[in-house]
Amino acid sequence: MIRRMMSGVSLLLALSAFDLQAATNNALLIRNGYVMTMAPGGQDLPQGDVLIRDNNIVAVGKNLEANGAQIIDAQDKFVLPGFVDAHSHLWVTTMRGQFRNGDGKFFPVSNRLAKVMQPDDIYIAMYSGALELLSAGITSSGDFFDNIQGPAWGDAGYKALNDSGIRAIVYYGGPDKTTQKSIDIDHLAVLARQPHGRVTPGLGWRLPRDLKNEENWAMRDREYRMAQQNALPVQVHVSGDASAMFDALIARHYLAPFVTVVHATDASEAQLAALQKAGAALAVTPLSEQHVGYGLTRLDHFHPITRQGLGIDGNSLAGSGDMFANMRLAALPP
């Protein structure tokens, strides 16, 4: 259980990512930290060690020995699992500061700037965004990459996250938020067939803007079935006309264990019950949901959902890649 829970160990404020290839015998020993395993039924170790070998946690305890391992002294620091950013948009990282006034609304500004971004711009934004997450103790991200204007854009983002050292699912999306065009299914299929390391592909899926447009639904269904057939995880936004969108997912039987619904701040009890019954997951992003007016993110409202997580939703929109800020806001009493 500890190995699973601590698959991405962070030495808070001191160690976010580490290249074990540089360590003798591919071993790293973190000594004398306050170890928080976060395992169900587990206990904190006020002065404990964590031994990592070949990118796997092999021991957690006191006074561990590891001949030849590189040693990091964690005295007066916390050692705990790396945070998981359940939903983000790292390609907007370099737009920080553009949403600061009445003329700088997030969606019109980001949509306008997205159109002129080139593959190199995508790489810089996603690479720097991932490094920011790592520096804040976030070692895994679900990145909804919805500015893929062609294969070169998709490859640039995929490479950026691979190069950064973060673990991530790249939810492959198109450049058209009006949902009039399909994503590049062929390119996503190429990525799905490639060997995967820390970064793996998924589908960044969008519902039709016009929920009564059956032709658009047919296009969306092809994307969904492609992801299903290739065992790819799916994320889908439920915001704006959220109630109707959620009802459409239920009525068309799209909720499933490989699907994560994002936002849904005003979901009804019946809708959340349907999500739970289907085994689907939920990602909420308290800071960004406040910024763009999706409503109050209340954790007690989502209590019935077993599979749920917090997301940053883009470092520039949230202000920073700070999971603690999201947790503080989400934990405020109603």
C-alpha cells in the first residue's frame, strides 16, 4: 500500500523530482524526515527514512541502510506522496497575467492567443508549467491539452511533459472549443500505440455546443469509441450549461470507469448518484472555478463520490501551481 500511495515521493520544499540515473547504484535514501505515508491505517514516522531504488520505493522505516545510495538529509522537512493535479491546461502557462481586468476574461483572451501559438510556444508553456508543478510538490498531472492544431503541436506538448520529468496523462483535444471539428483521431492512435513511460495519452473530449445536434454527437461518439477501443482514459468538461451536459452524458450512457467529469459544481444529487453508479470519476478545481464563475466548490456536496480529485486547471488561471491553495479554499466551511 505504501508503495502505491507513495509512487511519487516529494521532499516538500526541497525535493520534487530526482533523476536516479545520476545516483550510485540507482539508489536514493531520504533520511531523518517526517514521513507521512498517507496509507490507510498507516502511521506517520516523525523521524523516518525512505529508500528508493530503480525508481521504486523499496522500504520505509527507521535507520535504513543502503550501501552506495545517494543520501538526502530531510531533517526538519516533510516527506510525503507527491500531489496529483487531477485536471490542468498547461499550455496556457505563458499567458499568466492576461486575465487580470474587465477586458481580460479568460476564455476570449486564451482562445485568441491560442490560435497564434506555434509548436515551440506550446513546448515552452507546457515544459515550464510542468516544472512549476514539480517545484510545488505535484508529481502527476492530468493535462487537458485542448490547443492541438496539428500533429506538430501534439508532439511538442507530449515531448515537453516527457522532458520535464513529471508523470502525466495528456488528454488529447482539438483547437476548436466550439466543437465543430473532430480531434486528430489518427494522430492520437499513433500516440496510443507508442511505448509509454511517465507520460501516457488520453482523450480530451468535449460535448457538442448544441446538445441537440445529432451530427455533432456522431462525431463526438467516434472519438469516444476510439478512446474506449484503445483503453484510453477520457476527461470531459461539464460547465456552462452544466445540468444539461450532465444529463446528456447520463442519457447517452457515456459515464464509465474510464471517464472523468470535470467541474460539475452545480450537479444535482441524482446526477452525482449516476456518476457514482457508473464508477466514473470527478475532478474539481476550486480556485479556477471561482475565477470563471462556475460556482462555489463545496467538498460536502461531492461527498458521495468515491473517485474524486483536485486540479489546478492551468497555472496561469489559478495564479500558480499551488495545490495547498486549492485545498485551503475547498476546505472552507460553507
